[in-house]
Amino acid sequence: MTDNAYLAPRLTLRVGVTGHRPKDLAEADHDALGKAAQDILERLATDTRRLGEQAEPGLYADEPACMRLASAIAEGADRLVAEAAASRGYEINLILPFRRRQYADDFDGDALADYWRWFEHPAVTSCTELDLGEPGNQREAGYEAAGHLVLAHSDVLLAVWDGKPSRGRGGTAEIIDEARLRGLITLWLDLQGQLHLWVPREHVVEPLDDGDWKALTPGDISQLLNDRLEQLLLLGRGPDDASCPLKGLGDFARQSPRPRTRHCVHEWLRALLVRDVPFAASVDLGLERERSGAWKETLRAAHHLGGDSYEATLDQRLRQRWIAADNRAIDYAHRFRSAYTTNFLLAALAVLVGLLAVLAWDSKGVKALLVSMELAIIASILLITWLGRRGQWQSRWLAYRSLAEAIRPARLSLLIGTSPVGAAEPPVDNGRFDWIPWYVRCSLREIGPPDAVVSGDSLRRALDVALHEEIDGQIGYHQKTAERLETQDDRLEYLAKGALWLTLASGVLYLVCYLVYLNGPALPAELYKPVATLLGGFLPVLGAAIFGIRATGDLRAAAQQSRRMSQRLKRLGSKLTSRLNTPERPVVRRLLGQLQLTMADDLKVWSMIYSERELVPGF
């Protein structure tokens, strides 16, 4: 594994094709269609490569841009565009609605011979065959599933369409509508070879209505497509450094995974309060454990689906990126938590030392030493705060955790041959972390459809991974986390209240001594006065410091969110379990999407809890 947290993705653009079969292309100008298809595919490839050259150094891997076309190679438009793509150097991903021999029944004569030729074509790099069960009842469902799978592996949809409404499930018009709903760059090639681009309006409420089909001239093609591709493939600079996504990505690119951290004060507090971890001079970040053991079930399912190649792709393109993001998130979490814990405790210590200096009135040397110690403690607090804010420990923790939590559930859709539709939202709304959804999309874009048959067995394996490796793992994590946070919160509250009760007791004892002084001997009051002053000044500050640690960590709210999340995952797990014996592709795809949205919702709540908890001096 590389020593860098940022694994630069290969510049990749995915084009999907949908369109009519020969009977609906009778009035088409085939020569014009073929030339227009070649021209637009060449334009997409040229613009993509040019944008790669314009990109910041290191943004993309030092490899040639990858241009891919996803096609069901149905007779007619699919093959016309596939031929054009192959002639322009595109990789071809075949996505079939049925097993290849079953799909062959759709063709005869020369069309059938041409169909079989595609499986030996040098441009074809994968063939994904859908097996939805009994063929008699699944033809329209197969066409629809293949159309949606083409969209899942597309950034641009090129549709050869007569402009008429859909004639059945999975028809051309339906796929075009779905592409616009997903926000894909949607190109319509009419039967005379005129190219149109769907241009959404500035504020979209209804994606199918709020926009217009714009007929493109050669000049329009260059400008309009370049703008859309630039938004898709490049990162903006932002108005200043504070909101520049490239700056945020550059910060992440300079990170290196670490096995341990010495920022362990918060962990010491946990060891003292909960006693579930040992006292140690450093904290294990779990790097070696994750490298050797993370996602084992996922990789086994990927190997079963697409062999060694698909397993290696998921490992290199997704798992390694998750490991790096997770490691950096854990490290910065320890930095931030240890910093605010240290600040509050040092603030209380500074007050204690200051009080001792006041009481040491008969020794100038001791007084000077204690004052120097107090100043050093205050300087340490200010230094820790400056380092934490300058190093953005809190925002980097939130950002890198968001990246890790976006990558991890995304792997589940890949186990049924599809690709997630959405991506992570940045946890801090200042533009600097807009690179996170871009990086997730680039990572997923690199992973093409598997060279595999996606059958009911594949769906069951994906459900198994979702249940045992994702849901069960997350339920266990959230239950343990909730118990630990509640214990920490309760014991911090007891300690803080204890400090206040001791203050009260100390004051009462002093009053008792004072009453004794008024009625005779002065010795008790004289002896206890400095102690009462010390305790009366220090204990309230100590209690406030403990309450500050408790409030900054917001342990109770985080524990409640973990409880809620555990219950949501249990309910979702029951739904997945009910489908293990009778998995249906649309249902499984929807359930995996619900799981991804559930994890995203948890991330949003968690980010809201901690995003306003900035590092403060603790005074």
C-alpha cells in the first residue's frame, strides 16, 4: 500500500447508450447518425483529455484518460454507437438484459452473427449478464434492469431517439427521463443526426420540466459540453484559500496513514472513567488490523462475482482509500478530543497554581516559581489551541470521517454489478471540503461493471455482506459506543457535581471554624482559612472544566444518536433478511440504496453534533 493517504484516481469518463432498434429507425439517416455519433464521441474524448492536461498536477493519476462506453449491443442504435466508440479508442462494457445465450434469441441472421462477434471484439473489456430467473416472465424487467445498469455506469447518456414517448418498460424515452432525474449529461441524437443537449435551468424543482433541449451547432458542442465536463471532472478553486476545494484536497494529499498517535489524553480519561482501554503512551489507530482484515466478506463476494480482477479492483480502488480516510479520521479525532480535554484540565490546573502562588506570601522564590508555572500552563493552553486551529484538527476529523463513511457503504452496490447514484456531502459548508464528493465519484467511476453473470446467488451474497459485515458490524459498534458514551457522561457529571459539593462542604466547614473562632480559640479558623481559600477557588473551576469536557464532547447527544441508529439498522436488517431466500434485483438494489441513505443520514446528524464544537482555550 502507498504511504500517501490520497490515491490519485485515473481520469475516467463513462458514456452510456440507449436507442431504438431497426424497426423504429426506418426513417433515420443512418450515414448522418453514424457520423454524428463518431463526432460527439471524439469530442467527448478530446475534451476529457484536454481537461486532464489542465488539471492541477497530482489531481489525477499519471495514466492516459480512460474512455468507456456501456452498451447492451441491441441491434440498431446500440451497435451503431458501439462501433463508433470502438473506432475512437473507447473501452466497451457490455451490459446484457439476460444471459448471453438467452439474449441471442432476440436476433437472427446477420444480426445474430454480429451479436456473437462482439464477445470477441478487442475493445470489449467486460460483459455483465443479468440473470433474473425464468425468462418467460422477465423480458421487460430484464430490458429495464439493463437500462438502469447502463445509467449506473454512465456520466453521459447518448440517446438515439425519435422523440416519441416510451413504448414499454426500459424503453428509450424512459431511460432518457431517468438519466435527467439522475443529473447525467444527457445528449439526444435525433433520426436525422442532429445533436441536442438537455440544459437544466438554474433552479431545478422538477428535473423533467425545468430545462430545455438545445440543438447543438459545432460551436455549441465545444462550449456547452466543455462547461458540463469541467463541472464533472475538475475541482473549482473557490474565491479564497479558506473555501478552495483544491486546497482542501492538497491538505489530504499531504497526509500519510499512521499506525499510532501520541495524542492520548482523551483516551486516558476514558481509561479512568470507563476502564475499557489501558493507560498507554500512545494509541493504536488500527491501521495494520484494517489492512489485514477489513472487508473480508466483501472481497470474497467480489471474487465470487467477478474473479480475481474484480476483487483486486475493489481492493485497490475502494478498500485502500477507505483505510486511508478512516485512519486519518481516527487520528484527527484523537488530536481534537485530546486537545480540548487537555485545555480544560490545564485551565483548572492554572487556577490551582495561581491560588498556591497567592497563598505563598512568605516566600518570594516559591511565589515566583508558581507564577512562572501558571504562565507556562496558560501559554501551553494557547499553543495547543493555536496548533489545533491552524492544523484544522476538528474540521479534518469531520471531513475525513465523512469520506470514509461515504466510501464504505458504497461498496455494497458494486457487489450486484451496479454503482451508487449519490455521493457524500461535505461536512463543513465552506467549499474547502467539496473535494470529498468529487473524490468519491472519481473512485467509483474507475470501477467498471464486472465481467460476470449477476444472478440470484450474487444478490444473496450481497445481502449477506450487507447484513453481516455492514449492518451487524455497525449495530455492534453503535451499541458499544452508546454504552461507553453514557458511562463517560454519567461519571463526568458525577465528578463535576462532586467538585461542587466539595466546594459547598469546604465553605460550610470554614463557617463552622469561624463560629468556633468567634466563641473562643482562633487556631481552627487560622489553620483552615488558606485551605478553604484554595478549595473554594479551585474546586468550582475543576467542576466547570469537567462540565466543559462533557459539553464539548456532547456525549449524551452522541450516545442517543447511536441508540437511534442501532434501532434503524435493526429494522433495515429485518427487511434484508426477509429477502434472502427470494432476492429480486429491483428490491435488493432499493434496499442497498436505503442502507446507504441511512448511513448518510447518520453522518449528517453526527456532523451537526460536532461541527460547532470548536477548539477553545478552556478558560
